[in-house]
Amino acid sequence: MADQKQTPPVSKNGGVFIAIVGRAASYNAAMTEQPRVHMLVPAAGTGSRAGTAQPKQYQTLAGLPLVVHTLRALARVSGIHSLNVVVSPTDERMQALVQSDPALRGVRVWPVGGETRAASVSAGLRQLTQAGAAPNDWVLVHDAARCLIQPEWVQDLIEACRADPVGGLLAIPLPDTLKQADDQQRVGATLRRDDKWLAQTPQMFGLGLLSRALTQAGLGVTDEASAIEAMGLQPKLVLGSTLNFKVTYPDDLRLAALVLGAQENQT
């Protein structure tokens, strides 16, 4: 990673986002160091929409729990300082999975997850700070259920955003015609799609900036970029892949299993 400081984020109105630097000498020293890159995987959800008897992150795909595919891919990304998973306070399975898999050596499991994704991410950011992460370190938040993620896609995001004043996310242009429904579930309008993108993960932002954004936006935001946008900032869109879909519904589980099986046959 190039030895450089992050420049202040630029807002939509052309103003400059001013970071308040703490008085402590240790804080000031941390701000001058080369930013490190941390991965944060919120995995405290129940996965009810997937229609499985257990949380979807533990659903078996190609012989392994879904989340293991995710974590193994992230563990192969070069230049990552730490890989961290946030789980429910009652979850004991994740730690056992990590400890039993040599490919996941060094992965940290934090049982501090909350009721919402934003609550879990916020708790994970606090844990990162307590573990010594600096406010200007980068944090890449990735959905546990995007189990087809490839290391090169994550690397593309890091390279595209490491010098960006705001940060960004993987996303793909909307390929289908977009309809807006009325309250009778009939088409109320057809929307332009040429400027529409489907947000994916990872989403990459500075630890301090993202912490403030989530605090201000509240726990109802569904992704990190939304919280950053609420501050008047514009995250960068970095082209992802259609295969980087989030396993949400039963059909997604079947499709992910087919893709993983095909990938296994190619190796």
C-alpha cells in the first residue's frame, strides 16, 4: 500500500469534510501512520428469508458452511491487516469453525452483534478501535452471505479507493427494467435504469468516518454507503460481478451451490 495520508472527503456541495483531530498525542501519531486495511464481516443475523432451519451463514454449501467460503476467500486477499467476524452474543459455533480451519488462522470472532446490521457493524468498529485500529485505517465491511466473493474483486476495490477521499463499494449497473409498484402491487411507473446501480459488498471507508456516519444515521440504515451518503458525501462505485450476489432466498442457496460446484470442478 502506498505510504500516504487520506485527504479530507469532498461533499456534494463542494465543501470539505473537516475531521476533528483529538488532542491526545497517540491519536495524532496514529493519524500520520500509513492506513492499514481491516475486514469486518457482520454475521449476527438469523437469515429468516432464506427459509433455512438455521442461520443461513451456517447452511451447508459444497460441503462447508456458507460463511467458511466467504471467510476463506477474504483470508486470501493480500495486504489485509486483520479479518474480523461479528456474531450474536449467543453464537458459539463461529469460534469453533474458525479454530478448526487452518485456512482461517488469525480470524477474530467478536460476539457483540446487535439487532440490526448497522448495530453489528458499529459494535465491530468499536472492537477494532479497542484492538488498536487507528481512525484513518480502512475498514471493508462484507456480507457473510456473499459467499462467492473472489479475492481479486476485493483487491480491485482496495486499489480503486485507497487514495479516495471518501471510500467506495463494489456495485454493478442495474441490468433489468425497473418498475415502481403502487399500493395494489400494480406498476405505478417505469424508472430510468441508466444511472442505477446495485450495491454490493465489500464497502470500504475510514474507520473514524464510518463510525461517525453510523452514529449520525442511526441503526436503521441497510448498508454503510447509505450512512456515508447521509453526511453529504459521495462514495465511489467500483465495478463488481454479478456472481457477487447475496444469498437471501431459497433459490439463492441453490444457485450458490451450483456455482461453487462448478468452481470446484474447474480446479
